[in-house]
Amino acid sequence: MKNNREQIEDLSLWGAEPTINSKLFKNFIYELLDYFPNVNSLMFSTNALLGAELIYNDFFIPLLEYSEKNKRRLTFKL
């Protein structure tokens, strides 16, 4: 039987603006993904305050690299 953290497949983060402090967000999200090994869908909200290019380069590219390195397939919802 799977424990609770192994049963979670979708992770949604709401509140605050992750693009304002991308370094803190990135450290936090990697810890969450490591803790929940079966998460395959990640969703967070943003008002794109700092622009789509920053979100793409500072969030999606590193998360895609993380997922490839850890042999995981993550989908993103923004």
C-alpha cells in the first residue's frame, strides 16, 4: 500500500507571486517534487508580472531539466 505522499500525482500552488522571488520558489519546488515522487502535474498561478520570458527561462526550463534528470515526466499548468 502506498503512503500518502506516494498517492499525490497533482500539485497546485496558490497564493503569492512565485515570479517575484524565483530563487526561493525554485528551492521550494524541488524539495516538494522530491518529497512527492509521483507528482506528474504541477500548477501554479501568476500574473506574469515580470514577463513571460522570465517565467519560461527561470521556471519552466529548470523544471524541465529537473524532470529529465530525475526521469520524471511533468506537465505544467499556468
